[in-house]
Amino acid sequence: MDTALQVIRQLALEIADKGTNYPQPLVIGLTGGGAVSAGAKTVLDALNVTWINPSELPLKRYSTTTVYATQFDTSDIYTHKADGKFDEKDYFEKGKECYDSVFAFRYADHLTCLINGIYWEPKYPRLLSKGEGQKLVAIADITCDIEV
């Protein structure tokens, strides 16, 4: 792990010096707040990303010598079908019966890459459905949903 992080730190220096050569802001989205996302955050921190709040998307001002990252909480991603709000206890009890994913509509087209670190099972709405997130260059699902 130390060697991998060292290589990533070197890449961060090259990006800061030469830029990304990407025509738009390079933005990485990370979902979740548990151990899986904490590991991904360690790697992103080694890349020396600039952390932004999901509400800052789409970026209006950016630099090609910077990689941006944002971390989405469950409350950023899902809303109640009736009132558009989010209640964590209610969401985990009722799932897609009462909640929809707003991720594709609000955020996906403003990201370059997505690192999915949230638990999922069929009871819950999908983060993205087939055909959504067409502007994403890469999606990494690093979850470990053994029972699904």
C-alpha cells in the first residue's frame, strides 16, 4: 500500500505541474461514509484532490492542474417520493418503496469518475440505472455486498 500511495503522490505532482489534459474539470465522486469509502478517500487524498461539496456541482471555475473530488452522503443521493426530504431511519426501513435516487439527475453528468462505496441490496433504489450517467468515464464499485 505504501508503494501504491507513493506512486499516486507522484502522479499528483505531475498533474499539478502539467495538468490533466482533460477538456473539462476532472471530478471524482465518492459515495458512502463507511470503511470502504474511507479507504478510497485515503487514495484520493494521496492524489492531492481538492475536496468540494456536492452542492458546488457543476463547477463554474476550475483548474486543469487540479483533480476535484466530492463525497456523497445517503441524504445527497435519495429523496422521499412524497415530500423530497430524507430521513435515514425511514429510508433504511422502507427503501425503494418510498425513496428514489436523484443521483443521476443531480450529479452524475458533472462527474468524470464515480467510486461507489455504499451498501446496496434490491430493497433499495439503485444509485444509477442503465442508460444514466452517460458522461461518466469510469465507474468503480468497491463495495462488498456479499448477500446480494
